[in-house]
Amino acid sequence: MVIVLGQCFGGGFLDDLAKVDRVVVSASRDTEKAYICDNHPSEEGYYAEFLYQLMIAVNGAKPDETKVNADRDGNGYISMKEAYLYAFSHDSYNPDGDLYVQHDSNGDGRADDEMQEHPQICEFFNLAERCYL
């Protein structure tokens, strides 16, 4: 079973949902908000940043059909772990990711350090690596 939590404070559910046969992914820690992405000007609308990146990984393409490759082991399939790692590294609100952007929520020209999310994954026995979507 795969459970994906995209809401604010989703990490607070990890301990309660963790079981041997489950992969639980959360967009944020139990003390954090989850954010919408607003830095994709070529695409319409607003999306939950982590979920947006997770779905891109699963789909293998962005909404404009630009291809992405989340298949780290090259077996032709996307595991839940690979999708998570892609989203983790592409989440612009994740300071530990590759594409982190310091956001300015009030327009004062200074970055807001509190506008961060730290995606979480909970699994047992490397199940996420063996769970294909």
C-alpha cells in the first residue's frame, strides 16, 4: 500500500500509518506547512509543489510533455523510492533538494526561511525500492 500525504503537517501521520507492508510519503514534517508551487511560469495554475514533482516523476513528463527521467536504476520502471527521490530533489521549497529557491512571501525582497518543506518517507525493508507505480 502506498500512502501519499500532500497536506500541511503531513509528517505527523507517519508514525500512525507506518506498517511493514506500507510506503508512506509526506510533503512536509509534522511541524511544517506544505507549499504550492508558483515558480513554473509556463504552466497554468498552482500546484502542491511536492505532489506536482512526484506526479511528474510517475508520469515521466511535465504537463507540457517535456520528458523527465526518474528511473535511477535504469530498469525501465519508476519505483516509489525513485519517484520520491525525484520529487525530493526537485521540490523548490526543500532546502536539501537540488532546486531550492528561497521564497519571498511578502515582497520585501528578503527570503523567508520558514517557507520550507522537508519531504519525508517511511518504509520498512526497502519496500519503496520494490514498489513500482
